[in-house]
Amino acid sequence: MAKIAADKVREFRAEARFQRSSPQKAKLVLDTIKGMRVEQALNTVHFSTKIIAPVIEKVLRSAIQNANYVSQEQGLDIDVDNLYVRTAVANEGPRMKRIRPAPMGRAFRYQRRMVHILVTVAEKKSPTVVSVIEPEIPAAKAKQSKPAVKQATAKKTAVKKTAAKKVAAKKVAK
């Protein structure tokens, strides 16, 4: 049972709530960094031209610091260089309803959207190599268990004539 707990991947998260941007605009940046290593994700967000990018960079840095802090507090062996962005989500926050003046004393309603940004980082585990050792089968049993394999003769497919060759063939036939 302790082995299962040791194999569990630790996640570290950070979130920024009630940010004044639409979820759609935040998702454009977050989709680019999903699955990336943390260092590469920071470079991508830092040089992004989107207005929401500095907020996402701040959340990503906070998630990295959370991983560093928790690993020190709990005595975990976390390599910050080995972290990657596991999830990056932009959830819709509350909408502010506003009124814009319209012609002839009317008023048009519009909504100011907000976004909750959630970034989760985790440590990428190195793949473990597992070798499978097959039991030895005596030679006498191995020969008996192999079924006879028949070779099927391969048919040659007819070569299709191109349109130019067909026209030339018809002229010759006439």
C-alpha cells in the first residue's frame, strides 16, 4: 500500500481569480503552454503579445514557487527543472452587466466577462525500463507447437493505363 502512495504524481497549482479578460482570450495563451516544460512555457508566455499573458506568467511562476515551497516543507525530492505544465484552464467567472447609451434615449446592455485562471504543474517522471524474461521452452515442444505456415502466391495487380496511352491505343486499333 505504501508503494502506491510513493508512485503517485504530486501536483502543484496556482490560480488567479476574477481577472478582467474573457475566458476565450485566456484560453488562446493557455492552450499554447499545456504539456510544455516549465522553462519553455515561461519563455512562450513572456514573449506572447496577448494582453492576458503577463497574468498567466504570474500564475505559472506562482505554481512553480508553490512546488518549491511544498517540497521544502514536506521534505519531498522535487526537481524544479523537471516540472511541466500538466493542466492550464480558464474558467468563466461572474459577468458584470453594464449599460451603453443608445440613440433616442434607449440603452443597450453588454457584459464584461471575467476569468478564473488555474495552472497545475507536476514533475515529469523518467520512464522506467521493464524487461520481460520469457521462460525457456524445450526444443522438442517448441517444434511441435509451431503450426505449418503456407506461403500464398502474390498476384500481380494489373497496371492501369493512363489516359494518354488509352487514346494512343485506340488510334492504333482503328
